[in-house]
Amino acid sequence: MRIRHKAVAGLTTLLLPLATLVALGAPAEAAPDAAPEATATYAKTQDWGNGFEGKWTIKNTGTTTLSSWNVQWDFPADTKVTSAWDATVTNSGTRWTGKNLSWNGTLAPGASVSFGFNGTGPGAPSKCTLNGGSCDGGSVPGDNPPSAPGTPTASDVTDTSAKLDWKPATDDKGVKNYDVLRDGAKVGTVTGTSYTDSGLTAGTDYSYTVQARDTADQTGPASGAVKVRTTGGGDPGPGPGDKVKLGYFTEWGVYQRNYHAKNIATSGSAGKITHINYSFGNVQGGKCTMGDSYAAIDKAYTADQSVDGVADTWDQPLRGNFNQLRKLKAKYPNIKILWSFGGWTWSGGFTDAMKNPAAFAKSCHDLVEDPRWADVFDGIDLDWEYPNACGLSCDTSGPAVFKTMMQAFRNQFGAKNLVTAAITADASSGGKIDAADYGGAAQYSDWYNVMTYDFFGAWAAKGPTAPHSPLTSYAGIPQEGFNSAAAIAKLKAKGVPSAKLLLGIGFYGRGWTGVTQKEPGGSATGAAPGTYEAGIEDYKVLKNSCPSNGTVAGTAYAHCGNNWWSYDTPSTVRSKMTWAKEQGLGGAFFWEFSGDTANGELVSAINDGLK
């Protein structure tokens, strides 16, 4: 079985730097006149083992306008810049230079600007100069920025206010004050270590962090986050006995697809789901790592793109998808979010990582629970395609490896965090469900997302045409065991409780071209054309371009011209939800939000069907 969404992930991520990259070129021009009343501060903002992301921040601490800036530093010979943005970065041997672009060179008194880069190697910068003078900042000789304050604690929480207290930060020249941030936006500045936030909404979740500023006005890293829910507000929302309604939100969807967290709200879907899986983080070098860090934490959102209508600022501690999801949770506090790792493209790293399950689980916990975004996530989802079987690559770790992995992650994440997995739906005799101990692992998992889609598709270019997401078997099905009912039945037989199984729905269709037969089982000449990939198209497109004109095995199909497509409609989704309830399943999940209509037709069908 092939899974549609995983193959697309790697391709789109590779395209990302074209939008933000500033080419590395020849050595820089001569530095402008020295500007002693300015600082350049360096921070390593990401480290994924075989590479890192760095950022320089230039601040005008003087009383006159700075017309240009030029930061120079040394890296050890084994450390190099590979790409950069918001500056022209060049080098001569081990000496590196970051020079302003035409639009960001002028800095008024008190103003700051940053530029970033990706690099390789373990080294830190040294011998920094700014416009020929001392950098006097950051991780270089001079005035260091403050440390992170202690994670705040909340008290005296009412319907409309909450008091926060924290342990002080430290600084080599003294802390001047603290900025208090609510859901990533600054709401107050105090000189002490206590703050009361007011004007809040009853029965609402908020997240608070604190940053210290020193006497040179340098801002240090943010504290850990504390979650606060105000009192009142009536019903807190879905309880543990309610059905799970989970959707995947793709990291790369913010590019070509132009689909953002805000769309989950504007479509009406946010009020009809319980969980979101953010996909995907990578698995490499035995660890969980970021997928596309720009999309996740750095992409600046304008007011019209933002969940709450507030634009990002250059100096806020977290931007990108993570901050938008934080804002979405603030508006819809009953939504829980998991960070999903692996997928079709990035599952190859699981085999190596499982050589040390405890270390692997710890690396993932440390990344998911990073203080900068710990409040965004409520757990982790592991999408290994496939343990002790073949997907894009093959694993031969043995049938016990999946149980070992889930146990290690439960031990690391504890009982209060969600630990889930996306698993195969191949119920054929000796197939992928038989290859791993899904029954034994279920005790450590909150639920399984059973990928009951992509059973058939145009990788079999000549057909026969068949629905990619059949609920049941039917006469002429190309492969026995390739249907949802068979997968659920086999997993139950292996000891997986019904309540820990979620039925999968694809918000897209799979299709062939060169087809003359309306019913399934026809011959074809290849994959039907699709917007992003041949053989695949979103439901929101197909409902108009090739409306369904038949059903088989609980799903829909359409024959239009010489193309043949299969996909789920609101009607077939509701029928599948009825079946899921009859089976006692824990709920349903879908791949993925952007395939739905602008008014969330398929999400509404899932919600209605599971009531």
C-alpha cells in the first residue's frame, strides 16, 4: 500500500529555500565606518545534529541613525554557512561577513534587525566585529544577554485575570525588566518577578512566557510556558468518553496550497474537531528533528493570514505554524495538538533510531517539550511506514520492535501526554498488520490512526480501477484484505481494543485515465492528471470537476470523459461514521485539512456522523 501524503512532503520541503534564500557569494565589500554604539548578538536557534540554524541581531544602541551594517566573525574550519536570509553572507576562508540588504540597512536609534542562516559543523562564532568595531553582545566577547527566567507559576486565577510569578533571570551586568507574553504577544513589562494579567475571557486557555531584558536592552531567551485556564465559561468541552475527530495539518501546506491554521477556523472546522496532528517532524541520526523549521517557527504572518488578525513582529519569540496553532488553541481551547514524526518520506530513520529506543524517545520528548513551544503540543504521534515491513524503505527489525518503541515513548512522555501512532491497514494474509505486534503495543498507545485509504491507485497504471478507500470487500476487489473492515477486524483479533482504533478518511481521490468503463474493474493507460501530482486530486476539486456517479463498498466513484476517480463524499463519510460507531471505534481521523471545501463539508460529515 502506498500513502499519498508522505511522498509529497519531502518534495515540497525541498522547494522552501527558494523563497527565502540569499545566495552565498564572493567576499564582502569593505566595512563601513565603525559604529561603536551598536551591538551584534548571536544565537543558535536550532540544532538538528548534522546542521544548525543561527541568527545575528543588530541593535542601534546610540542616538543617531545607523545607515548600514556589516557583521564579521570567524568560524572554525569545520563550520560553514550553507544558506542565509535577510542579509548577503559571504566568506574568505574562515572569516564570514553578513551585510545588510537594500531594504534593511537603516536603523533608527533603539531599532533592531536580524538575519539568519543555516550551517553545518559544531563551531561557535568568535572575533566578532560590527562595522569594524566591537560587537559588544551575545555569544561573543562583551555583554552577554540575560538568561531565561524561571517558568512562571499561576495563582489567583479568576474569570478575567491571573497572577504570574517567576524566578529571576541572571545577567553579567544586571537585569533591567521583564516582558510578559500571552500566547506569544507581549502584554506587559515589569521590573519585578510578578505580574497580574487582566481583561481575560472566562473559561479560556492561555499560555504565558517571560523574557528578561538587561541594562543594554538585550532580550534573553523566553522562559518555559505555563498554561492557564480562567474560571467560568460553562462546559469545558469534550470529555474522555467522546469520539476523537482528528485532522492532519501539513507543515508544507502553507506554500503552494496556501492553507494556514486560520483556514481551520474560517472553514468552521475548528469547532468540529478534537485533535490536530501537525505533520511532519523528521527522524534522522537516531533522533526526532525539525522538518521545515522556517514554516514551523519563523514564517512571519501578516494580519490577514493570522488566526487572531494580529500580524507577527520581527522580535517575537515564536512565529510560523507553531505560533498560529497556539493562537488557534487560544480560540478553541478544547483542541489538542500532537506533533507527528515520520510519514512516507521520512520513515527510513526509525530503523536506526530504534537501536536505542530510550535515547530516541528522549530526543523526541526534548524537541516536543522545548520551552519555546511546549504549550502548543499535547503529545506525539509516530508515523512509521512500516515497522518490520517495507514502505519507501524496508525495515527488518523484527515483530517486537513496534511494541518496544511504543513502550519507550510512553515511559518518556508519561501518562499525561498523548502517545499515538499511524499504522498500516494491510490486512492481507501475511501482510503488514501481521508483521508487527500491534496488539501488544496497544497498551502503551492512546489510539492508532489506521490508514484505511490508498489501498489501490494508479501506481498500477493499467488498472484495474478500484476505490482507494473501500469500507468493505466487494466482488472483483483486486486484493483481499485491502479494505477498512478487514483491517479493523484483524487488529481487534490481535488484541487492540476497539476504542483505540480510529477509522481513516482521505480528503482526496485517486484516479486513472484512458478508462472507458464506468464501474470499478476497468482497464486504464495511466494516472489521471492532478493539480499537484498525477493520480491524486483534492475532494474540493473533484466534487465539481468529476462529480460522483456511483458507489461501491461504502465509498464513491466517478467516471467522466476518459478519467475514473474514487473518493469519499459527505454522504459516504457519514455512512462510514455510522459503521465506526457500530464497531465501537474511538472515532475517526482524516488526511488532510486542505483537501476539504472552504466551508468544511467533509469535516462536518465526520462530526455529524459521530454524534
